[in-house]
Amino acid sequence: MENIFKLKENGTTVRTEIVAGLTTFMTMAYIIALNPNLLTGFGAEECGGQPLWNGVFLATCIASAVGMFVMAFVANKPFCLAPGMGLNSFFAAVVANIAGLTGMSYVASFQAALVIILIEGIVFIVLSVLNIREKIVDAIPLGVRLGIGPAIGLMLMNIGLGSNAGIYSETGGPFFVMRDFFGALTPSAAQSAMGSGYAAMVLTVVTMFVGLFAIVILAKKGVKGAVLLGMLAASILYWIGSFVFLDTNPFASLEKASFLPPFGDMAATTLFKFNFQGLMDISLFTVITLVITFCMIDMFDTIGTLVGTASRAGMVDKNGKMPQMREALLADAVGTVAGACTGTSTVTTFVESASGVEAGGRTGLTALVCGILFLACMFIAPIAAIIPAAATSAALIYVGVLMLMGLKNVDFGDMDQMVPVALMLIAMPISGSIGHAIGLGLIYYTVIKVFTGKAKEVSVLTYIISALFLVKFFLIV
């Protein structure tokens, strides 16, 4: 282990790395079920039904693991990967549009869209090997780079308090903690709106904050694995509360769960099922536009996550650059190709990696542990599914708060830094896109420099990237 991951050099131990990998896994395990849900309309028959759902489920586990193994052994970084949120929803919309334009079935359209993901992954591998993606990272101005971590922190807090834990009831849903519980004028108004879901919402809120308090207290006392222990405490509280107050069995899903991976369904629906002929039925311009769109979103989501999380872990130099960035970027490119071959949308570095970094993860062993757990989920997915969302929310909120500390490095007396950072701070949690927020920051940075007589301070590559984002925001249809 020492020879492979250089644990002593990075100031860590095998135990710390295992805890960090497990912590990251618990915060991002939701993607294992959510990704196939989003790509197949929750297994709807018109969207391929259970066979396609099973294929995407296995593809999610396999492609994520492949990306993490590359991250572990090639880059030796603690960052974990999986099919990116936002990118998977966009992929599902593309599949639906292909079906509408060509008259093909959803499965055939899905297989045509996989060709686009394959092209994107190959392009990224080439760009990574040629070091072009690393040059793009270097083109991001220091001021913008310093704001990425804190903006991701606000995004994590928004996910934890918002979209991560939703409650449904006979009155509708989803109902969220910040918007519908704390946003209600009175408790009675919240109860009226949520109906029978109000009790579950109260349990969710209590679980979330007990977990958060436990993490903070343990961390202040210097307890190793504070995030993981806090999540475990929150999970136990939620399970007990489900039995006592909701009269439900949180482990009921295990009774009828299947622990045999549905490889047959994957082979029939997604494994190397590239529909090249179906893609030919779409205009070449549309295909090129889709490839560029996927590339831009994925590239800056990954860059933002790597830069922001590495900054928090102290893995960057005084200029905000991370060693072995090229190898880290290669991991998501290989993961994306693996995803296309097995049957899922673009694989990218997950922002939840920050939870593992906060737990002490500093080497590729963290990513290796998380990757092994993703592979194991092909057999133990039902067990991973009983981790309550409220427990993972506690970890996301805690890590988000810590990442806000990066604001101390921003010079708020310098408008060149302050304006782009302020925009990213608000754009990232609201848009839900790291890439789009960075794009806005770069555009405003460039405009400010140009119109204040400092155009020469902006690199040519920064001008190009800003122009590409303007095209993406306003001209790509």
C-alpha cells in the first residue's frame, strides 16, 4: 500500500483512507439507484422498463468503479466518480428528443445517445493525453479559482437542505426541508401542506440536525472518522424513529430484495449496444452541438470539483494548481468511455468527494475503497439503499460549511476577484451546475478586465473559453 499510494508522504494511514472512502461512498451512494431512475423514467415501460433499468444500474456501478480505479492508480488522488447529476437528466432529455424526432423506441434512442457519450469520452482522453485540459485549468484566473471551493460549499449545503431529502404524501411532493419546512409561516401551515408526510418531514429534520451536531462535536474533539460516525448516529436515529413514530419498517425493502446482478438484462439492453445507424437519422449539426454541450458541462464540472476539493485538502500550490491534474482529468475521461460501453451517461468527479477529503482522505486509496464498494453494490445494492437521505444531508451540510472557509483567501477589496466570486457563490447552488457557474465567473472576469483597460492581463485561452460559454448560453439550441 505504501509503495503504491505513498501514504506517509501524504500524511495519512490505511485506516484513515478506508474511513474516507466509506464516507464518500455513503454520501454518493444515492446515485446508484437515482441514475437508472432518471435515465429510464423510474423503470417506466415506455422507457424500456425493468430490463433497461437493470442495465443502467449495473453500468452505473461498473463505470463509476472504472473511473475511480484510474483515479486511484494513475492519479493517486482521493476523488470519486460516478454518472454526473444534471448530465444524466440532460442525457434523458436528449434520448426523448431523439425518439420524438426519429420515431425510434426509447431503448433504440438510448443506444443512439450512447454513441454521443462514447465520442465525448474519446475526445476527453485525447485532450487529456495532449495536456490540453490541464492548460484549460491553468487558464482559469486565480481569483475565479479561489471562489470555486466556497461556491461548491454553498452548493453542497443547498443539496443537503434542499433536494437531497424529499418527502411525498397524499397531498403531493416532493417537500423539502428548507423550502417547505423552515419556509412555512407556521408549523400548522407546513402540516396542512404536507398532510401525512409531515411526521416524516419532522423525523428527517431532526435526523439531519442531530447528525450535523454529532459530526461537529466529534470533529471539534478530534475524533477520527467524525463524518462517518455522525452519519451512522443519524441513520440509527432515523431507523428507530421510523419504527416508533412512523410505524414503518425501514428495512422492509430487504425482505424481497434480489442480490443477484441482472447481467442478462445489461447484455440485452446496454452493454456495447451502440446504435450508430440510429444516430445517422439525426442531423450532423445536432450531433456536433450535443457533443460540444456534453463536453463543456462535464469539463468544467470536473475541473471545478477537482480545484475546489483539492484546495480544501491543501493539495494545491500557491498559484492554486494541483499536481497530477492531467492524470485526474484522465480518470473521468476513461470512466465516461466505460459508461458509454456499459450503458450510462457521462461519468464525472463527484462534489461529494469533499466529504471523504474532510474525513482525511489524501490518496488514491480513498478512491479505490469507494470504487470497490460501488462494484460490491451490484450484489448489495439493497443494503446501500437503506442509508437515509437525512444522514447524508448532515454530512453534505457540514462539508459545505467547511468549504466556505476558502473565502478568506479571496481579496474582496479587488473588484476583479470579488464580482466573479460573488456571482459563482449564487449561481452554483441555484443552477446546480458547477460548470455553468464557472462560465459566468469567467465571462464577468473577462468583461471587467477588457472595459477597465486591463485586456492584456487576460490570457488568449480565457478569451476563448468565455466566448464558448457565451455561445453555449445564448446560441446553442
